[in-house]
Amino acid sequence: MPPRATFFAFLAGLALAGNYTCAKRSAKSDHALKAAEQQTGPVTDAQRWFEKGQAALQKGDLNSAEEAFHEVLAVDPNAAAAYANLGVIAMRRQSWDVALRNLQKAEQLAPDMTGVRLNIGLVEFRQENYKRAIPPFTSVLRDEPNSTQARYLLGLCQMFTDQFALATKTLEPLWDRMSGEVMYLYVVGIAANKAGEKSLDERAMQQLVKVGEDTPEFHMILGKAYVQHQEYDTAIVQLQKALNANPQLPFAHFYLGIAYGHSGQLEKSEAEFRKDIEINPDLTDDYYQLGLLYSHGGDDSAAAKAFAEAVKRNPRMAGAHFGLAKIYQKQGLYQQALNQLDAALKIVPDSRKIHFLRAQVLQHLGRTEEAKAEFAMAKKLMDAGLTKDREEWGEIMVPAPELKQAPN
């Protein structure tokens, strides 16, 4: 255990990468629909379909709910609540573009519906578009200053965009409500440490030690910190303590998999990632880490499947696109490799590794002039000292998917 005075400095080096499982919330009914309840004729049909859709949505019958809300719109094309709930359905399916389109239509029709704006922020957050998530969360917090979820998510977005002073200012007012929760103390402590807010840093550290004591969450946080500092044996001990207390603790198997992988225990590493997938099958980082594990072991077929699963769950994971591109290049599938590199480059345009591999692929495709330009760009980035590409973080730093859990 590091000295108390440097505890959050010990934690604060953790990479803020990974995946987040967003909370699902139904939007509130809009004023137009309430007015419709007092009318007759076709609008009554809209209300009946709306209630049917709401009941189906609550039961988890997404297909029936979707059909019912489209029936509402067939009668009343301006029913904001129908668009809002279609957005929620798309969120549950993780169809983010569809969700955003429906939610933005609902917002256009009923700009006062804070639930719609909250869900727009959640959609952007889920896709790791943190800058774009800040305005909707800010607007919700302006209208509902006591919204714990909006404040916490806004603070996370500010932290993920390196606005640590703002994140600290946003998160600190949650102290009275959340200072008994390990993950809140963990987040606010890191933000305060990065912002140089020593008083809050120390207060959060003391409270975390007090609240955490011997909880599995506390052992997991310590284990992760030891992984980051390459103290793998100690990390394994802490993570095993966490799992002995709670075998289903989210993310503990994930970090134990990383610790085993770095200590050369590859079969144990794979087993831990598989266990974490059983707990949270949509955690992109598990598939990405499996892809790295298989790739380093020379099993390109298994690696490609794992990277593809990661991309399916998070199209913005540049490292997974890059992993697929390397495999396709090795197999002589140069156009497929180029497609993956182009996708990665949209996410991390300043990556020397992507530009260098793209140059090689373009050369194989006979596109000589483009290849020369890519080699020149890779050299320029290397000369500028940009040697820590963001897509490498999954290999040289520890992702932090647990930081991205929103309060319900």
C-alpha cells in the first residue's frame, strides 16, 4: 500500500479509457400528449397506442413497443414522447445513431423534456463522445440542479476531457449524497488530485479508506493501481481478495486478467477475461484484451474474432480496428486492412502507428504516392515526439471501464 499522502497520486495515473454501460431511462410524457388525453377521435387512438407501447417497453418487449410508438406517430406525427421512447428502445438495442435521431426529434418537438436531453447525453457518453455529451448534461443540470446522474456524468465527461478543475467543481457538491460510495470517492479523488485541489484530495482519500476498509471494491481499486504500477504479484493478491469476497464483482476479473497476462500466466489471463464476459457480456475491453492476448500468442483467427467483437460493441475503439488491420495485412487482405485503418484514423488522426501501417498497405495496393505521403506523416509525428499513441493505451496503460458507471 502506498503512503497515505500520495494515495490518489498513486491512483491518478490510471488511463481513462474503456467502456461504459449506460443507464436506461424512459422519457417523460410531453405536454402535447397530456393535452391529447382530453380530446377525442384519432388522438384517442394515439393515446391507446402510446399506453400499449409503454406497457410493452416496461416488459422489455422492444418489438411490440416499437410498433406501438410508430402507430402513435402515424396518428400524431408531432408526438414527442413517442419519439423519445423510440430513442430509449434504440438505446437498449445499442443502435446509437437511431437513438440519437429519435431523441433529437423529440427534443425539437419538446425542448423542455429534461429526460430526453439526459438520454441524448447518455448516447454520446456511451459512444465516448465526451465533448458532445457535455452540453446536454449541462442543460439538464441547469434545469434540475439536484440531478445526481446528470452531475456525476457531467463530472466524468469533464474529467475524460482533461478539464480536472471543472470536474472537481462539478463533482464536489455530490459529497453529501455520495461520500459513502467507494466509486464516487475514487472518481472525485482522482479529479481533485489532477486539479491540484489538495484539501479535497486528502479528504476523499481519508473517506475512501474509511468507507472502503475491507470491501471488495476497495481491494479491486488497489489491485488496479498495483497493475498500473507493474506490481503484478501484489495486484493479484488484492484482486483475489476482492473476488473471494464477491466472485461476481464487475471488472475484478478483468483486472485480474490483465495482471495474469503481464505476469506471463496466459491461460489464467484468458480464463479471467472469459469470466468477466459472463458478468458483463457487453464490456468492450474484455474482447479487446482477448484480441491482444491471442495476437501476441500467434492465434490470428481467434484474435480477429475478438477484435471484431470489440468493434461491434464500440466502433470508436481505435486499437481494435488497428488490431484487425494488422491481421488483415498479414493475410494479404490489403483492402480490408485499409478499411480498418481508415476507421482508426478518424478516431486518432495523429497516430504514427496507423499512418505507418497505412503507408505499407497502400504500397501493397500500388498507391505509391499516397504511401509516400503516409510515410512522411508517420515520420513527422515520430520526430514531433508523439510516441504514445492513444490506441496503444490498452497495451501500456490500464483502461478504466468502472469509472464510467452512471448512477441510477
